[in-house]
Amino acid sequence: NLGVINIPVYVHVVYSNSAENVSDQQINSQIAVLNEDFRATNNDLNQVPSEFSSVVTDSEINFTLDGVFRHANPQTSWGTNDAVKNEYPPITPETHLNIWVCNLGGGILGYAQFPGGPSNTDGVVLLYSSLPGGSAAPYNEGRTATHEVGHYLNLRHIWGDGRCNRDDFVADTPESDGPNYGCPSYPTVNCRSTDMTMNYMDYVNDACMYMFSEGQKERMRAIFQSGGSRSAM
Ligand code: ARG
Ligand code: ZN
Ligand code: CA
């Protein structure tokens, strides 16, 4: 048992205008949202339906902000081709979660690298306006970060990126046919079981996702078993 795992975080703010240059206060509230969600202290946890109350869990993963690096750059939007990471490389990705905050184009909220990828692109990229209080409603409560850090810690989408018979490698997230959007009513049934639409690894609105499952906790924590720091399985 590893107890509570602490992950130190570096944030790289890459901006072409003052709106993209998010405040320290917004970054602090983003870290607070990560801590609430990964420690199951989020105040909407009580919305989990009783069908799933036995698997809802405290992941016992904690985040501490170790530094914020601000970079003015004339580029007005970035893609998922890692150009922003090449411009501003991750700092000690062996020990730190690196988060780039910038203007992602094409309606992208964020993207992440799974464990085991190249160290020079390791980390999470977030749309600046997805931070808590940002302008990307209904995706402005900081849960894009929760979702992307889930990927960074080896979680797949709960529908397994396929139809009913595709797996997210987590037994207690029911099979699902594809992403759910908006704020689904309960129960939303696909593949002859109730979808866990309120899971952070679905595609619903920030206000409508509020849990990780026990199986997801185990999958995330497994990557820390060998030696304590995040590594490929
Ligand atoms: N589409 C992105 C991904 O697959 C992020 C989805 C985030 N959803 C949200 N409600 N903030 O990684
Ligand atoms: Zn995703
Ligand atoms: Ca599953």
C-alpha cells in the first residue's frame, strides 16, 4: 500500500494575449479541483446514484504546484502535434506532471500522453479557458484537467474507444457503446447495462462528471508500484 501518492506539478502558461495568460489564482483553483476530484472531496460526489455508490472511491492521489512558467508567444493557437511541448520542453517529467495551458484550436479541450511514452512530450495540454472560471462553458469547471490527468495516469475512456465489446481494462465501469455528451439523465442504458456517465472518463459536461471507480483507482496506482514514480506498465 503506497498511501497517498503526491504528484508535484509544473504549469507552463503559453499565451498570445492577456486572456490566455491565466492568473495564479486560476491555476491554484485548478490544482484544488484536481485534489478534490482525485481525493473524492468534490461537493457533487453525493450525486452518484446508489447503483454505483459501492465503487465510488478516493484515488488517494494528491497534486502540489511546484512552479508556474509563463511564456509570451505570438502563435495564436496550438494543435495536438506537441509543438507547444517542443517549444517549452517538460521539466523533470520523471518526477513531475507537466501541464501546458494554451489556446488549443479546433474545439479541443485538452490532450494527454499515457504512461510509457517519450519523456520529451510527457504531460497534459489544456485549453486555457477550460480552467475553473474560464470561458469554455460547460467545460469551465476544471474537469478537463481531471479527465486528462486520468489519461496521464493510464485511464482509457469508459467506452473503451469502441462499441460494447471494447474494454477500458477496468472491470467496474460498465460496458458502454460510445461517449455520452451533455448531462445525461439517469439511467442511460447501453450494452444492456447502465452507463457510468458521471465518470470523469466520459465526455459529459464538467458539472455532470464527479467520480472515479475503485477499478480505475487500482489501474492508476498500479503505475506507481515499481519504485514509486509513474512508469509504464
Ligand atoms: N475530449 C478531450 C479528451 O478526450 C477532453 C474531454 C473533457 N471533458 C470535459 N467535460 N471536460 O481528452
Ligand atoms: Zn479523453
Ligand atoms: Ca469497463
